[in-house]
Amino acid sequence: MRVLVQEAPFDLAEETARFAKGEGGSGAIVTFTGVVRDNDAGTLSAMEIEHYPGMTEKALREIAQQAVTRFELQDALVIHRYGRLVPGEQIMMVATAARHRRHAFEAAEFLMDYLKSRAPFWKREITAEGEAWVAAKDEDEAALERW
Amino acid sequence: MDVLYFAWVRERIGLPRERVESTAATVAELVEELRGREERYEMAFSDLSALRVAVDQELTDFDAPLQGAREVAFFPPMTGG
């Protein structure tokens, strides 16, 4: 299990390749990548991500450990960036390795649902018109009830 | 204890962290003490339903005890992922 919180970009192909050759016994590897999306008007110049150093790493490790236990994963990887990112940049990725694909897919969704509302990150959108904190969505909180 | 603020809570209060000497028994009591200080605290803590709290880097509730706590953090609902 590996958890990384970093400002620098990560290489998706390299991280996926490294994760995939980690262990035998995994019949299924799922990866998910989050990308900075432009707003509907196409005016987003940057996304700033603030986090809580110390608690972020701790929360991510706990969430990843829960996923490993609950979905009987062989391995899990979480990389989440902070700082100033522009549209199109990769914000984060998760990877899960399980014996069977259903567990690998479910674990990736579980990780994403928990990362959204239980990991201490806060997004701020910078546009030509100004800056605003991104509000948490009720549906993100509701998504946790599924688990 | 150290009290930390993130995102718009940090902006409203005007600092990222501060040392607070308090005898508050719970998070809610600490919030009341802070609200009584100055208007910027009153503004930041006016709607607790819009806030989340962590004690020693664990998410918790406003009625959580503070005995032995070293670090209390206030912030809006998280927007990771």
C-alpha cells in the first residue's frame, strides 16, 4: 500500500506500470485518474488545492487500509496533489489490485467516494471573474451511504 | 493547544494557526470562547453546520471532549478527489 501527497505532477504511465508489476496473484488492476476540469464557461485559469499536512496523509492511509481490508485487495495506491493546477492537469490517482475485477472496481469507487469528502483537501477555483472556494456537494456526502 | 484554520475559515479569521490557552471541556465550548473574542471569529463560526472539526487530526463532532488535545482544526466540508 502506498500513499503520496505531493505538489509535483506524477507520471500516470510510470505509476501504473510500477503498481501493476508489484505482486502476482492479482487478476485485476483498476486505475482512476482525476483531472482538473474547466468550468462550463471555459474560463477556469487555475485550481488551487489546500490541504492539512499530517492529517491528509493519515486520513488517506486510513481510507486505503479500509479499502484493502474490505475488498481483500492485494495492493492499493493513492496519489493526491496540492498547490496550483491548471485545467487538464492530473490532480490525483488511485489504483487497486485484487484477485477479481469486481473487487478492484468497487474498491476504486470506495476510495474515490471517501477521498471526496473525508480527506482534508479544499479546492479553490480561479477565473478571470475572481476566485471562489468550491462548495462540497450533498451528493458527495450521500455517496458514502452506499458503503 | 494549537488551533488551525483552513480554506475560508482561515481567510475569515485571518491566520492559519494560533496558540490558544483554554480550559474548554469540549469543542463547542472552545468555539464559544473564540466567538466571544472578536467579530472575525463570530463571522467564521456563525454557522456550525457549515464547519467540520478535527481533534488531533481525527474528524470528530462539536461535542467531542478536548481533554489532552494538542491540536484542534476547523474547516469547511472537504472537497478532495
